[in-house]
Amino acid sequence: MFKQILVGVDGSEDSLKAAKLAGELARQLGAQVIAVAAFDPIPDYLGEPFWEEAAAARMGKAQEILEGAAAAIGEVPGGLETEMIEGRPADAILDVAETRKVDLIVMGARGNHALGGLLLGSQSHKVLNKAPCPVLIVR
């Protein structure tokens, strides 16, 4: 049924719950998990060496988030892949979902962004409405 499960992670409590659930589903279904962490683009106007420092800091944070997600997911039969993508989280998740032809997207209801929807985060709301496959929202 679900052979490729994509989980969007941002280090929030909800995204770690989503990662854990994605791992549990993958173990039950014999599926692969793809964990995606997105980081906001770095403005070009920063210039050198500030741009490189900002890029390194954001990529380091994304790697830290992916490592936390991998620990929450655990061992899965189909393997675990991780992707760091520059861009808005919803856009990154939707791009990976379409490119990789995933069967299910799992993500937290609310992320680490201060601004968002009142009941459902803006990024999860966008994914829910535009995803090419079923979406499981975790709280």
C-alpha cells in the first residue's frame, strides 16, 4: 500500500512525533522513509563572507534536525534517506513528493514558524491542499 513515506521535519515537537509515526508505519508496511528538512533561502544581498556563514549555519541546523528525525524514525525495512532543501518547507515537501512519487506524506500539524494558521500550520495546510498523495497530519 505505502512503499515510500515522506516525512517533513523542522525540529518541532509535532515533526518529531510525525517522524516517529512514519518509522512505525514503515516497519509495519515494509516501507522506505524519506525525511526532508527545508531551510529558508539566504538573501543574496548579504555578500561574502556573511552569505557563506549564514549558509553553513542553516545547513548545520538542517543536518541537526535530520539527525534528530533519523533517531525518532529508527531502523526501517526499506531504508531511510534524508534530504536538505533550500526553500519554503511546503514547497520542498511537495517537490520531493512529486519527484520521488511517494505514496504518503507525514508531517506535524504545527512547525517551528512563529506565523501560521490558527488550527493548522500554514506549511502543513499548503501540503494538505496540494499534495499528489495522501497526507497524514500529526499532533
